[in-house]
Amino acid sequence: MNTIHKVAVIGLGYIGLPTAAILATNGLQVVGVDIKQDNVDAINRGEVPFVEPDLHIHVAGAVSVGTLTATTETPAADAFILAVPTPFNADKTADLSYIEAAARGVAPQLRGGELVILESTSPPGTTQHLADYLIGLRPDLSLDGAQGKPIVHVAHCPERVLPGRVMIELVTNDRIVGGITDEATELARQLYHVFCQGDIHLTDAATAEMAKLVENSYRDVNIAFANELSVISDKMGIDVWELIELANHHPRVNILQPGPGVGGHCIAVDPWFIVSAAPNESRLIRQARETNDAKPAWVIDQVKLALKEVGSEAKVAALGLAFKANIDDLRESPAIGIVKQLSVDLPERTILIAEPHVTMLPQSLTSSSNLHLMNTERAVKEADVVLLLVDHDEFKEMDRSALLGKSVVDTRGIWR
């Protein structure tokens, strides 16, 4: 069995960089690869280009001892971990262009015997597609040693971590590993065993891919139930937060909390991969996605109703842009869509945005002249309507007296 000493991690985002750092701090030589030169330069200085608790300690330490470096060019290595985006296309099918681009960087470095792991969340069959794509680029290699050709081992190991707890859960969570071959599965198991203290469950590649999609679809369906309850409760004049709290006293009931929608790189995306794979059979999963995707429009209507009760010059404070609390990750965040639509629907209104984890508005919001980023205290003070979109600690801890006399739309229930 091959011994892995050097690992190249392709994609230094919210999953790739923590994975590279944890491998490097556990004694492997790691080279991180990213297309953004600014990110590469920051990492080589021991800095982290985004917010994730404790990650900077691992990155700075690994860089200082020379076990972690970053570059824009894919190097030769014993193992390659692909942690690149897998967004969906307009028709909700998976966009595999980032995976294929990463494969084109890896292919010239292969000599045979290497392990290639896809960590990117993807529909069943994507790992096999990656394997076939690599062999198409390198027909002198094989997946199984056919015709005596050197073997490339390909496996899937989906990430299963929660932003804000990545460095803890990388180590403590169980992992699922599925290879194209049994040997690929075993090689991947050995690599993750370097740092993973949880159990490592072995299966085939397609089942490993589906497992990650199912985990996130389960969450999406349950969030959709909570979001639907919030809409029903509002219509009936019921406090949904009290309702859920009371229902959850039943020993076999655990309803999740509603919000302004669902965001992030997983839960808002992954269920569509199941729907696209089996559209006629995934009716519940599709309905949950549609229910959660519809929640931002309901929130916007709540803000418009609140504005009708105040003056024509009233300002709106929108608190939070991230997809969840206490991080700077804006991917698929419903808050961004809500703020953008408010700026379009209400061009005469000034919308004051407070997001303590970013220093500038995302590009999708910069073209709107009525959107202004500022600190929380000022945004709330100047606003007549306060829209709470993300339950950041800063918002939970603010002086509630600042809300007196203002109309409040609290989508997270933190100011009950």
C-alpha cells in the first residue's frame, strides 16, 4: 500500500484551507492550491483570508514550520484533495466545471500510484466522472491496472463540518469514505486517519456522495417545516417561537427554528442534486426546497407592511448578511437576496446594513445606491424599521432599549 507524505489541496476556501492546515499540523507536507493570488499570498504569510475560529492558529503554525505552503500551480504530490465549488446551473443540475478545471491541473502531475480525493459535495456519479475525466486526460494511466497501466486511485470523502466549528469537527466528526476501488477506499481511509478521531465509515463512491446529500436534505426538510409553521402562525396570530418551544417538550419532537430562508454552500444547494437525479421520486425534497426558497419573499412582505405604519421617509436597518451566525460566509445567504430585493422594490428608501463580520458589501449589492454598510449601533439608531436577518452574538447582546419606538421584524426570534 502506498505511503502518503505530500498532499496537494486544490481550493483553499472554507473547507480546503482547514483541511490543508489540519493535515500540515499532523506532520504531512501540504501544498495548497488556489486561483486567487491574494489568498495564496495571505496564506504564505500565515494569515487566513476569511473568518473561522482557531484556523489562524493552525495556518500560522504550519506555515512557520514549513509544512504548509500555498501556490497557484498544482504541484506533484502523493495525494490530491479537491475542495472546489459545486454550484448548480440554472436548471438546478450540478456545475462540474470547477471539478474538471481542478482535474486539468492535477492530470499532468500524475505518474501512477497517486490518490485523488473529491471532497466537493456532488451528485452520485461525480467521483466516477472525475476518474473517467482524469483517464481521458491521461490515457497512459488506469483506474484498475488494466493492460498493465499505472493506477490512479480515486475516492470521495464529503466534508461534514459546520462553519464556525470547522477545526473542531474536522477532528471529532465521523467521516464517510467511498472509493472507485477497494484500494482507493483504503488509501483514503489511511489519509483521513492521520487527523480524524471519529469513526471512518467505508462504502462505495456513489453511496458516499448520496450520504452527504441526504444529510443536508434531511436538514432542509425539517427547516422547511419550521419555516412553514412561522408563516401559518403569523396568519393565525400565534407566536411561532413559543409554539415550537412548547411542542418540543414532547419527548419525540424536535422542531428546528425558522428563519428568513436557507443559505450556505450545502443545505441550500445539495437537495437540488437529488431532485435532478430523480425528479419524479423526490417530491418531498423538492417541496421543502421550494418552501425555503419562498421564505425571503414573505420576509420582504413583512418589511413592507411595517413600513406602511411609519412615515414615507422611514429608513430600514437590515442586520446581518451571512448565511448563519458569527461567520463571514455569504454563500447562498437569503439575507443578501432579501436586502437586494428590498433595494429594488423600495428605491426611495434608505437601507442601512450592519454586518459585523465583513468590511465591505458583496459585489451583488454594490450597484444599489440606497444600500449603506455601517456599524450596528448607528444603523439601529437611524432606522425606523429594524429587520433582523442573522442571529449574530452582537445583535443578541445589543441594548434592547435601542429598539424602543421602532418597528421590528425579527426573523430569528432573538428579541422575543
